[in-house]
Amino acid sequence: MEKILVKGGFPLAPLPAALVSCGTAEQPLALTVAWTGIVNSDPFRMYISVQPVRNSHPVIAGSGEFVINLLETPMLGALDYCGTHSGRDVDKFAACGLTVLPAREVKAPLVAEAAVSIECRTCETLHLGSHDMFIADVLAVHAAPALVNENGRICFDCSKLVGYANSQYFEQGKLLGNFGCSRTLFK
């Protein structure tokens, strides 16, 4: 296969576009991040990377707690709004009609409209340049009942979660196969 050299960009994409909530139920803050993912399975750890100039950065740095909320395509407007407006100027929860739900393990709130909410507590912060990476222990995972399959797992192929790459949003959710499917292809 022929290849051509491409501009910078982000070749490991699309990544989940996440609405991160922090603060408290009484004073909730939200910011949209695309730099998020899993860093370890045992213990289960995830990360978010946030620019220090963001309004939510000192709140997350101070409390060490946040919730990664994954939204489906009907919530794209709220997801984009929370990434293009500052909490210094506007109450994003009110502006987008988002509902605060109390978390089980952290003081940061869940977003009721999110398909998946992941409660996190920071265990390490890496200062990497343009962003600080908050590596966190996953304390609880909540999912909309319609997304939970008969095995108690999140059914990603029946969701319409939003992904992000190169300043564009994508709908995720098509199942291509299961881990180990190559066993039937290469005998």
C-alpha cells in the first residue's frame, strides 16, 4: 500500500469527546476535552489532559476529583458549547440545560444527560507542556440502562457516542468484531 506524508494532526483518532464535570453539585463546572483515555487496567486508571489556562483546571488540581461524561449525538450542541465557552463567563450547566446528579464516590457531579459517567480521583499529575495530564483511579462507572447489555457491560454498538478528531465530531458505535476474531480468519 502506498503512503503519503500528512500534516501534523492527530493520527490516533477519533478519541472520545468527553464532557468533564468538576466542582460540586452546588457549584458545578463543565469543560469539553478530547484528550482522554485509559492508561491502565489494574488498577483501572484513566486520564484527562487539560490546559492550565482553562477555568476548570485549578478546580480539578485542587480537589483531585472529576467525572468523565460521555455524550451521545443528541447532546452534541451542549458538548461543543462547553468546549467553546468559558465557565468564567457563563454557567454552562444552565446555558445547556444540563442536570446535576450527585456522584457516589466523589464530590464532582455526574451529568444526568450523559450516556456514561466515570467517577475519577487523581493519583498523579504530569505537566507536559500545553496540557497537564491528570491520571486518575476510576472509582465508579455509571451508564444509561439502555446501554447496558445482558452481561452488565456497556453496549457500545448500540450507542451513538461522540468522538473527536481534527476539529470534527464523529458518531461512534459500529461493531466490527470481537477480540480474538482473527482466529477464524487465520487458521
